[in-house]
Amino acid sequence: MRKMTALKFWVALLAAGLVGGATAQEEKSIVAEWYASGGLGMIQFEGDEEVEDGFVLTGRLGYEWNEWWTLEGMAYLAPKLDENFGGQTTIENGAVVKRQVSQAPPERAGFGDTFAFGMVLDGLFHFTRWERLDPYLSLGGGFTWYGEDINGEAFDPSLRGGGGVMYHFNDEWAARADFRAFIAGNNTEANAIIDAGVAWYWGARVPPDYVAVGGPEDSDGDGLSDARENQLGTDPYDPDTDGDGLTDGEEVNQYNTDPLNPDTDFDGLKDGPEVKRHGTDPLLRDTDGGGVADGHEVIEDNTDPLDPSDDLLLFELNIQFDYDKAVVKERYFGQLDVIAKVLQRSPTAVARIEGHADRTRKSDAEYNQRLSKRRANAVLDYLAKHGGIDRGRLEAHGYGFSRPKAPNDPKHGNPVNRRVEIYIRGASEEDRAAPAALPEIAPENK
């Protein structure tokens, strides 16, 4: 009964994965598409089956269909399964006697042992396909053939569900562990196979084409010599040290970006996608000059980072809060009143309020995210209570130090990154053409 409940649990999880996978964007695989796998494990049967649990040999052939799904054929062999004898206790002459009684029908009792061979086709849904640790769920079907009639039949069709995990040592080799529960036969027996083994992806390791040339050594083939990479601080054995989608050589020789910083202009987009996907300038935070950073246009606004006419109206406030506080001081009221008037002039306009923090060596990400969200909410509260803006037109978000505008000093941070940004969508053409100037901040009384 417990095995049936476990199977329903795995099937429900797989159904949830199907919904998520159907809407995800696929990225073309960079690993080999075919793999073979072998393993050793146990096949387990319900207690009233005619055979006992035994060890099983497994072999699999898989095809990486896309980023989320793998189609996998499996064959398994249980070479020796003993007949299942249950105990029957009786009392004879005052003594307890236990006899071994076969679970098989009388006409089949006494076959001693048999073997089982099965073939299966599974679909595997992956959660973190391109990580070293690769968990997945599975659903499939198949059949099992026994050397003796089991439950009156030698051939059992089955429906299977379960899951497993691979650990990829590299593109070629992985270790794996799997669990499959399966409903088999006319009596819908709930059985299971648990096994572990290794997987080998053929074609994953392509020998390099060696060319005898002179010149300095370039171990990772990124266009920079190892000596030059040592000068720059990049990894001579990793062609893309900062993981931004551009090789170190492209960054240094072609785009003049920082090979140690994945987002050279601090606009929220990595250098590689800026160049190869969006066509923006990885050295300019706001390529089209419309007032909003390229990353915010792409990630939050769904506007064109190459068209200044669709940029939202942005007000950036350097509001200083007391330590661990989220109370807007009176000296900033004048600036917030200007923003309230912009929203009042455009009754359909909405505003997104974002809180940001700087980072030091000791900064805690979760703490700063919560604090910046509280401070963004404090600005929202002021616009609603004192500016008369409907709260339904306002939303607040906190990003902590995850979206800096400039580098942070490990000891002192950077005050440029301690800011509140207010993005207004639907502002009047007059406000967009000539944004209102924010009043100067009066010096704080000490």
C-alpha cells in the first residue's frame, strides 16, 4: 500500500514538472545527445507475490531530447528470483511449529526459483539539466517476462513512475541512482526497482585539431596567451573567466569589456547577451539614452533598449535612512511631492518603486534585501498618504545589493548604490519630454 502511495506522489510531481517545462524557453544543448548506462540494484515485490526480492542488472540507452526531457530505454535482468514461502504457525502436542508454505497457487508451487527480464521506455524530466547535480522525475511503461508463470502469467505489462539523480563528473561521465515503482499484471501488483550505476555520453569528448604553430601558448584557446591572462588575472584554462558569454579574448581584443566582470557597465545585463542577443553596448549603461538602464528595460519594463521613445520616466533618489530604519525623513518630502504631482497629472500612470543597497565585505544578502524592501514600502506609503495616490497604482520591490550601479569598495561600499528608483509608466508627454527637476536636499541638522 505504501508503494502505491509513493507512486501517486511521483506521478503528481511529474505532472507539475510538465506544466513548468511547457512554458520554459529551451537552450540548445552543448553536450552529447546519446548516452549509455549500466547499473546494479534490487527488484522488490509485494509480500504476496510468488517470488522474493532479488538483485537486478540494468542497462539503459538515453537520448537528450531537449533541455528538459530525456527519452530513455531500459532493459533489466533479475537472473535468480527465489520462490516466496510464507510461514504458517500451528500448535502440535503443545509445541509451536512453523511450516514454510509457498505463496504460489497449488498447481505452481515448488518451482524453486526463476528469472525475470524486462524492457521499459521512460520519459525523464530534469530540473537542473546543466548543473553537476541533475535530479529528475520519470514516467513510463514496459513489460516483464518471467521464466515461470507468476500470478498465472509469464508476461506482465507495467506502468512505472519514479525519479533519480545524476552527478556529472564532466561532459562524458556521470554517476546515477534511480528508483522506479511500477504497477504490474492483472492484479496491479505494486513493485519497485532501486539501482545505481554510471552513464557514459559518447561524442562528448571531441579530440582537438592540433596544428603545429609557433608563438606563445594559449591553453584555453580564447585568443589570449597564458602569459597575458596571468597579467590580467583571468584563468588561462577557462576561455570565459567571468561567465558572461564572451571569451576573455573577445572582451579584451574586440569589445574592451572587463573579462573579470560579467556586467561591465552595471546595467543589469551580462556582456555576452548585450552583444549577441540585444545588440546593446556593453560599455554603456543606457545604450539608447532614454533614461533607463538597458537591463531594466529588458528585465522589468519589456521595452526596447535601442529605442529611447519607449523608456519609462525614471526618478532616482539618494534617500539616506537611519541605520536599520525605514522612515523617510522630512528633508526628502519635497522630492517625493514632485513625484506625487507627476502621478496626479496622469491618473492612469503607475509607479514601480525599487530599493537598493550597497555592499561591503560583511554585508548579508537576505538582510539587505528585506531592508531595501521596507524602505521602498516607506516611499510608497508617503506617496499614498501624503500624495493622495491610490495604492493600486504603486508597487514596491527590494533588491538589496544585487543590482549595483557602480563597483563597491569591500570596506566602505559605495553611496551611489544606496538609492531608491521610481519608474513611472504612462506619464504625460509633457513630463516625459521635460521631467520635473527634484528640489535640492537641505543639509541634515546634526
